[in-house]
Amino acid sequence: GAVVVERAGLRRAAALVNRRLAGTAARCAVALFAAAFYGAVVGTVVAALPPPVDDVVRVVAVLPLTVAGAAFAAVTYAGLRLVEDGTGTADLAAELEG
């Protein structure tokens, strides 16, 4: 995600992450734990449902996790850019537009 937004390639994305590697790794670990917990809860609920309904619930349950993943990537990227060069959200939005 950051490579697409950054438009400067993988080296630039790696430079952003390496600047705050421990914090980024900790943030990713917490997000991974939260996603695994959510998946376990959803899996338990889906396993208790009858066959036609379980597929629908599984598909619907994936949507919040997908949105949360996109939000996580955006917030992490914005935080890394803010630390690196003071770029705020208005600046990032302007970069996306032009």
C-alpha cells in the first residue's frame, strides 16, 4: 500500500519504515493479534451456523476486517510521513490529487 501511495518505490517505503522500525513492528504485531482474535471469534460463530447461512456470515464478517486493514495501512503511512518530514494529512491528500 505505501509503495503505491508513495510513488517512489520500495526503497522509499523501506526508508520510511526503517526510520521507526521498532514502533512500526510493534504496531503491526498488535494489528496482527487483533486480526487473529477477530478471525477466531468469527470462525467460532460461523462454525455454529448451518451451511447456507455460514457462507453469508463469513463473507459479511470479512468486510470490517478489510476496511480496518486499509485504515491501518493509511494511518501507519501517515504517521511515518509525519515523523519523517512533518507532512500532515492535508499535504498527503494534496499529493494524491496532483
